[in-house]
Amino acid sequence: MEIARNAHIYIAGHRGLVGSAIWRELQRLGFTQMVGRSRAELNLLDEKAVEQFYAREKPEYVFIAAAKVGGIVANNRQPAAFLYENLQIQNHLIHGAYRAGVQKLLFLGSSCIYPKLAPQPLKEDYLLSGPLEPTNQWYAVAKIAGIKLCQAYRRQYGCDFICAMPTNMYGPNDNYDLQTSHVLPALIRKFHEAKVTNAPTITCWGTGAPFREFLYADDLAQACLFLMQNYSDEQIINVGYGSDVTVRELAETVKAIVGFKGETVWDKSKPDGTPRKLMDSSRLFALGWKPRIALEAGIRLAYEDFQSKFTTTAKSL
């Protein structure tokens, strides 16, 4: 199914890491009728406001990249907010799309929906096959509810709502707040600040032993559009890079790219999180999509973006 270049497309969360990448990709390909609303312009926690937005704008296609997101620290400190707000955002956007007669919707989940100790790599069939990682279970439960809601609307009403599960994302417009960011942007900021202040050491959480997979945001954006045009199934589908690295290896790569010359210290009293999270993306790869941007090249691009947005010590974050 080819989407017309003048189709009316709503990107929920268009200013975030993933949403802005989807927006850039649509612009690059010549789409002309994208719709985005900032949090100040449209409160996704307000059901009536979302309903009125759908009635007024009448989008044909919807990408749901809006969510309350954060790393281990934020999830641990705000469990109620992560569960409640994500449930509300999803409910309003998915139900609103059904009521507005949206032609197709793509809901973005997360690799954290899979059980903590699921076999590796993570296959789509492993969903709900075991206990979740405790440090981000609130976010995971909300995302699982979003998946099930899309599947329910497909079964009951015939809605063409699909669900993609991306691996860990990074790239332009990432969140670099050390209290709420994920591991890669946090490392970029930490190593940059240590470099400009000539710090002798920086401290990283955990042992560095867990494995993580990373996908550049622009690759995910291309995958999302590919799926919107080539995939229509109730089953969730993974979107990954295809290989992973240890957090320690990741830190060394970031350190080299940033140019920090000091020592990296690992605080083993802090949690590691899930031991490994490598997605099995073979179903997507078999459909004909593959990522293009290698991890080191992507980190260089992300660091350039970081430097272009913030002061030398990043105190404005």
C-alpha cells in the first residue's frame, strides 16, 4: 500500500526523538500534509481535547510516538506517573483514531515489554511469557496495554492498527537530562562534561556487563514508514539493529568519540537492569527492510547534534 504524498498524517510526539525522525523522513520523501502538536497545543492526557483534535484535523494515518519516557532512575522514582500517563495517552490516541475513522495507525512500543529473562534474541512470541524487569515494569505494562488495545480494536472493529517494537533508540533531539535519559545520551553528556571540565574520572552505573542494542532514530523512522506501507498484521513486529554491545563497550566508544582522556569508574552498587536485550528482527528483515547507520557513525552524528544544541558544559539542560 503506497501512501499518497498529500495524505493527511498525524505524528503524535513529533518533537521527540522518534517523532521528529519520522517527521524528517516524511519531509525528505515529499509528504506535504503532516500534522504535529506540541504538549502546550494539545494535552494528550485530555480525552476531550484529543477527540476535538481528531474531529478537526481528520488524519488518515497516525504514528504514535508520544509517551512519557525515561531511564532506570526516572522509572524508579515515578512509577505511578509512568503507568498512568502512558495509559491515558495511548487510550485517547487509539480510541480517538477509531472514532475518527483513521485509515491506519502505527503504535510504537518498546523492547522493555519482553520478560527480563526471556531467551535471546527476543522474539515477538515471547511477549507475556515471564516476569518483567522490575526497574521499568510500569512503563512496560502501559506499553503492553497499548499493544493489546490496538489488537482489540483490530479484532472488534476491523481497524488497521499495527504495533512496532523498537530497540533502544538514539539520535537528534534525544533527551540528555541525567535524571530521565537513557544510557547512550547520558554517556554522551557525562563524557562531554568531564572533558570540558578536565575531570580525572567519570562514574558510570552498574558493572558495564549488560548487553544493549541501539538503533539510530532515522533508521527507525524509515522502518516505521516501511511498515505503514507494507505490514498489516495483529502480531507485533520488532525493529532492531541486529547486533548488540556491552554497556562497557558502548562507554568506551562514546569516550573515544567525545575525546575524554580520563578514567571510567563503574559503580557496582547501582543496578544493571536487564542482562541482555537483543531483538530478533528477522521478520522485519525478511520483509525487505534493513538499518543503514552503524553504531559508531550514529554516535558521532548524535554527539554533533548534542554539541549544536547545548553549551560547552551542557548546563542549559
